Amino acid sequence: MYAVVESGGKQYRVQEGEILKVEKMPGDVGTPVTFDKILMFSDGENVNIGKPVLDKATVSGHIVQQAKAKKIIVFKYKRRKRYRRKQGHRQEYTAVQIDSIKA
């Protein structure tokens, strides 16, 4: 059984018991989370596709971690012009453990 959910402008394929890293969400560790935008649901035999979302489907879980991802380097460079800019960035994310998928 799996579902495709939308969170933070991105789509994720989720299953029960899975830990999912999504864009930063408000809440502390242990706070329950429900995803309402379910785009697709499959129980192994039947596949339900929303137009654009499924109305009676929900995916629920709880927050496991609030953290930052690894640092990436943003480097801008123009040859022969002595132009160099180096900047680092760490994206914040929320780790959510999926508890149940209901359709």
C-alpha cells in the first residue's frame, strides 16, 4: 500500500513506516502531521488517481526530527573579470514518519 502526497510544492511516494524528509514544517518532535493533498493511492491491486486530489484520503504521521541538510557551496565565477562569489547554504527540513494511509 502506498500513496503519492504533495508537500512544499514537491511530490513524494510514501508507505507506512517510512521516514520522509520534507520542506520545513512548523511543529516540535512528536507533533502529529496529516497530509491532505493525496494525488494517488494504491492498495496493491487497485489504483485511485485524483483529479487533481483524492477527497477522502489522508496520510498521517508524526514529526521525528527538525534539522538542517548538508551544506552546499554556491560559487559564481566569471573568467578574466576577477569576479568570484562563494556562498554556503543549508536547507532546513522536517523528517516525518508515516503512521497510516487511509482511503
